[in-house]
Amino acid sequence: MSSPTKITGGCLCKAVRYEVNFPEDHDFKANSVACFCSLCRKQSGAVVVHVHILPRSSFTWTSPSATPAAPLANYQVIKDNLRWFCTACGSYLAWEGNGIIEVTAGTVDEEFLVGKKDGDGTVIEKGVGEQFCHPEGAVTWVNNSLGPVTEGIKGTRWKFSVAHGEKLPVKAAGGCLCGAIRYSVIFPPGHDFAMNSTKCLCTACRKQSGAMMLHLHTLPLSSFSCVAPASELGDYSRSPGYHRLFCKRCGSFIAWRQDPRLCG
Ligand SMILES: [Zn+2]
Ligand SMILES: [Zn+2]
Ligand SMILES: [Zn+2]
């Protein structure tokens, strides 16, 4: 499918209109987000809001004017995070902050989002919806999931927002007791959870943890990243090539590593 170059959109009452000219090398997948956050929910009334992240420079308000004017207004829950909406009809159009704008997919004009239709309402020229709301994009704030209601929303699931720097996927974030060491894990596609779950009764694990038995999960090293100062990460080696990682501040045993594998 060729990538879309330009789309238009606007609010329900048509008073507010915008235009997007996608940058030439725009990555549709990386910039697609389905958001479960309470703020988007409140503002939209929907339990899932698909937005698309764009550099602010690729987005233009075309009505009522290029400079925001009534009925276009913004509401700030967090200072300098502008939640644009129409005061005449209430449509939630975009979130803006830090040089980016996230456009709500639902306000993209139907001929661009769904596609061009014939007189019977059958799509004859497919729109950009599948790229704008990429099914392999991000799903954010999944800690606000609603069980089977939101289960089917496709994408990589994050506990918080990828746009706000909290890159901790929901089932694989962790850290030590004192918080100095934090890590995240992105499971490889097709990761076999059952095969990689281990219960270890070895003396070394017992000594290091103080526990009789340790539940560990094996991962390729490439899927693990430590998002805390490496200076706090202790590395105890009993034999060459084997590393026992722990927190130097609180003593928590984090992981056992034998490149390229890791058990934590
Ligand atoms: Zn309106
Ligand atoms: Zn949100
Ligand atoms: Zn309100």
C-alpha cells in the first residue's frame, strides 16, 4: 500500500478544520497509538482513542484560521499539554505538547480514514485508516484495560504512554526494592512462556536470594534493558561468563546472566 501524503479533518460541526502533510519519511507504525488513558476517555467519551503522532510542523489548522481562534479552544489538565476541542460541538481534535501533535483518528475526514465510497456506500478506494491507526502500533495506559472489552485492540501494549518516556511494557517491568534498579523486557515475537519458566533450587540462587526456591524466567539478553543507572547494578561472578546481577543499594537479586541468555 502506498503511504498517504495528505489528509484533512475537522470537528463534527465543521467549524474547525485541519490539514496534515505527512513528512516524506513518516513512520506510520511507530506513530500510531491507541490510548486507554482516563483523560482521553473523559474528553472523548470513548474507552479507546486512536491518535496519530505528528511533528507539529506537518499539521495546520485551516479553519477558522491558521492561528487558533474560537470555536477552537484547548483544555490543559497538565500545563502546556493542550487538548484541542471545538467549543461549538465538543469534538476532541488533538493533543499537543513538546513540538508534537497527536491527532484523533475519529476526526479525520471519512473519505481519507475509511476511503471513497460509491452511491451504495461501498468503499471503492481504500482510505488511510489502517496506516493511521496501525495495528502494530502502541496501545498505551493498558493498566486501564477493561477486560474483554479492550482485549481485541491490536498493538504493543504499554503500561503508560510511550510519548511521555515511560517505556515499560505491562507484563515485563520490574526492579529492585529500593527503586534504584529498574528494567524493562520486550518479549520476542513468539516467546514461549512455559518453556522459559524455571524454578531453581541451586545453592547459589538460594544463598543470593535467601529463598529456598527461585522462580526465574529465561530471556534472550537483547530483550532486556536496564533503565536505571548502571553504577547501582552489582555484578557478582562465581565463574567466568556467569553474572549474578543485584542492586548495590538494597541487595535485591535481579537476574542471572550467561550471554546471550538471562534469567531473572
Ligand atoms: Zn465543532
Ligand atoms: Zn490518552
Ligand atoms: Zn470538563
